Amino acid sequence: MRKESFLLMAAGLLVLAAASVSAHHAFAAEFDKEKPVTLKGTVTKMEWINPHSWIHIEVKGPDGKVVVWMVEGGAPNALLRRGFTKDSLPAGTVILIEGYQAKNGSHKANGRDITFADGKKLFVGSSGTGAPGEKPEK
């Protein structure tokens, strides 16, 4: 009975470990370093979820059509350590984001830097992912 309980517990831990590993990915698995993007738009939502934060912005294209982009940022804890708070990006804020587009060409990107209207910059990228120009964690 003890052996069966131990095996069941070990199997459960393996499943949990595999799920967390697959949830956290390297930059190169999803994004293309050869497709840099610069997006100027209005924040509609900021998601503080692990393992990466997500910034949703509306970007007006040259044709006048608005396209919604999802931009992946660093882990919430890493952003907090850099001085970023849940109040840093309220809906309606106009920002410029530099990053890299998803390999599949969707309106999804890995963010690196945000520039606010007043010129203030904030690094929002993930460290240790292999993204070009990534800044090391402090």
C-alpha cells in the first residue's frame, strides 16, 4: 500500500513538472529574431499571469484599420523588480513597443522595450529566453 501511494504521488509530481516546463518556452520556439516589430498603440488590457505577462494594444495600420496585438512581457515578479506596477499601464495609455513578431505571422509579439509618451522607457522582456538584446535579470 505504501509503495502504491508513493508511486501515485511520484507520477502526479511528474505530470505537474511536465506541465510547467511546457508552459514556459524559449524565445526561439515561438518568436522570430529576424522579424523585429515596432508597434505604437493604445493599451486595452494588461494581464499579470505567470509565466509571462501580456499587454493587449490596439494598433492603427496605414490603412486606418485597428488591429489588436498581444505582446508577451516578462514574468510579473520580474516586472515588479524593475519598478513596473499594476498601475503602470492602465487602459487608454498610448505606448510604443519594440519587440519580435511570432513565427506564425499572427498579431502576437515578444516585447522588449516600451516607450511612454513622455519618453520614459521600460524593459519588459523576458530574460534567459534567448531573445536578441535581452537584458540580464538583476
